[in-house]
Amino acid sequence: MTPFPWGPAMGFGLGVLRLPARDFWALTPRELAAAWGAIMGAPTGPLSRGDLSDLMERFPDGR
């Protein structure tokens, strides 16, 4: 079984969606997947390192 991709999920929820941590952790995986689908299109598998880098470049967290 493949572990849940917490790094990309947190990057998307906290970085792209800019959710406060308490709101991110209150999401169900299905809600997070729906938000992903609405913004990124249908999921095709785990986020690759290149895709994550692209997201981080397009949506910097302002630090």
C-alpha cells in the first residue's frame, strides 16, 4: 500500500489554497481531493516533484 502523500497534500492545502492549518486538518481526504480537482483537474496519481516545484513557483507562500 502506498502511503498518503502528506507533503504534496499539505503544500496544496496550505500553500495553494492558503488554508489556515486548523481548516486544512479539518478537511476530509475527499474534500481535499474535490478542491484539487476543481483547481488542478482530475488527479492522475501522486504529485511528482516537478509538479510540486511548478506549483510552488506559480503559487509562492509569500515567505
